[in-house]
Amino acid sequence: MKLGDKVAVSKILVKSHEYLPDNPDLMSPEQRQKFEEGDPIWVHKRVIKKFENLKEGIVVGKRRISVANLLDWQEGDFYLGEWAPDGKFHSIETTFETVYLVACNLNGLYYVRPEDSEKIEEVH
């Protein structure tokens, strides 16, 4: 696909409301178990949303976005000659996907994976 192509979209990527590691009390049971075992935790930043009916739009760009992070717990940092008492999560791996930016209306752009759209042949 290229800029300006008219496409039909069946699914988009939207922001996930999954736990981000600010509060360990909000972890899912699977995340909590991995955390307690000392294993890294996958956090999905984007999830797939499926439309009941196809939406038509125009390709206006292409991006490479992060969709998930593998987070590991790191004990306190060494700062100014002392260990900070608090630990924190840090990213050890990031998963990226290439998406098209598709404008279907004037409200904004959709992130669309190539396999979730198809080009519409226009009749002149």
C-alpha cells in the first residue's frame, strides 16, 4: 500500500488498559505469579479492536510502533554514592509492529496492521 490508497479496515490497534507497573496491587494473577517468582512480565501497550462492519479510509502514513514490553524488576539504583531504597521496573525487550495510519473521519487516525486492511479498487 502507498499514501493516498483507499482501504477497508476490519481491525485497529488501540491503547491497552492493561496494568502498567506503577502499583503492584493492580497486577493480573499471571503477572503477580511471575513477579513473585522473579520472572520478567509482558505488558501489552496496544491491543486489537475488531469492527463489526468494515470502515473505509485513506492511508496517510506509515509508522513503527511499540506494542508490548518485557519488564523486569530492578532493585534500588545506585545514586550519588547510595542505593535508593525503592526498586522499579525496567524494559528489557520491546516488540514493535509496522502499521499504517488510516484516516476514516476527521476525529483522528487509526493504527492499522497491513493484514487488517485491504485496498479498495476505485472505478473511474
